[in-house]
Amino acid sequence: MATTEEMDRMYRLQRFIYDASRKYYLLGRDRLLREMELKPGARVLEVGCGTARNLIVLARQRPDVVCYGLDASNEMLATAANKVRRRGLESRVLLRTCYAEELDHARTFGLEAPFDAAFFSYSLSMIPTWPQAIATALANLKPHATLYVVDFWDQGGWPRWFRALLKSWLDLFHVVHRPDLLDHLRELDAQGVGHLTLEPVAGRYAYLAKFRKRS
Ligand SMILES: C[S@@+](CC[C@H](N)C(=O)[O-])C[C@H]1O[C@@H](n2cnc3c(N)ncnc32)[C@H](O)[C@@H]1O
């Protein structure tokens, strides 16, 4: 598990330039938010929400939903809480320090029912215990709810030099490309746990996975 101490060390200063710098290479996030199928009143969770950039966009796009975010880093959440407060969204964007692997909708957020939707945006590539994080997110979703994931793919449509450059850059931030993660979701689909749809973003720079729980 990447610990709170490790994440705080990495983000202590980065959090001040995080949103401006990631805008250019965390592709597909807005598409994920646009394509989420949400009923009025839906409760939506982001696992590894960082600065709450996504939750704020979603809360503004969908005034009828309530957003929940958890993150391992207190530093990131301090920036997130500031941003949420400045935008007057405290009642609709609720944040908690928590490891993805330890989420429990009742204990972590005091909710009686599981979430209507959940997403990981460029966080699973930083979570060494990602199968557990996925299992925990699914366990905290209602039957037939969807888990969305946007993250780095294999950049199959890009030149080799670009792939090498991106990999060296991402190594600096403990980001790991996980080809086995999509195999894992395919396997869960084959086992009848849910239904997976997978779409490329920008020439397989990233993928957008939608996993609809069966029950
Ligand atoms: C690359 S950032 C992405 C932030 C945000 N989702 C976005 O799209 O801008 C990854 C986030 O995952 C968090 N994280 C890493 N490991 C985690 C874990 N085990 N549980 C919860 N959050 C974790 C980090 O602290 C960081 O804020």
C-alpha cells in the first residue's frame, strides 16, 4: 500500500501546481465525468480524489448529485477542502482521508446505503494493492451500479519515443502502467461479477473502463 506518509511527502509541494500541470496529461477525465450515467439525487464516490478537481467539475455539472471523495493524502485533501470551500460546495462535496482498500460507506462517510456510482481517475496506477481497491469499491456500490476507471493505457497509437518519454516521466510520480488491471476486469466480467466496456482515449494514451455490477 502507498502510505499516507509517502503520498504526503510526494504531494506536499506538488499540490499547489497539481491541477495546472496535470491538465495536459491526465486525459479523459472530463469525458468520464460527462459519460457517467447518474439519476437525480445520486451519490457518487471518487477513490483517490486528490485536489477534488473532478468532484468540483461534477458537482457543478450536476447540481442534483452529491459527491464523496477519499484520498490517502492529507496534503491533497487540504488543498481539496480549500477549493471546495472557496466554491461554496461543502454541502455537496464531502471529503475523507482513507485508503481505497479500507473504504466502508457506513464507517467512512456515515452512509446507510452504498454508492450509486464510483470512479478511479488516474489513481489505480498509483495503488500497489489495486485488486483489493477495486474489490472494495465494488463492495461499496449498489447492485447494477457502475464503477468507472480512467487511467494510462499502452499508448499503442503513439510513437515508441513518446512511450519511452512518458514512462520516464511517470516513474517520477510512482505511476505504474498495469496491463494486468484490464485483464482482471475482463476476468471479473467472465466470472459474472459485472459487465465491462472499454474505450480508448487519444490513441490508447488512456482507457475509459465502465464496469456495471451485476448484483
Ligand atoms: C494521480 S493522483 C489523481 C488525483 C485525481 N483523481 C485526479 O484525477 O486529478 C492519485 C491520487 O491517488 C491517491 N492515492 C494513492 N494511493 C491511494 C490509496 N491507497 N488510497 C487512496 N488514495 C490513494 C494519491 O494521494 C493521489 O491524490
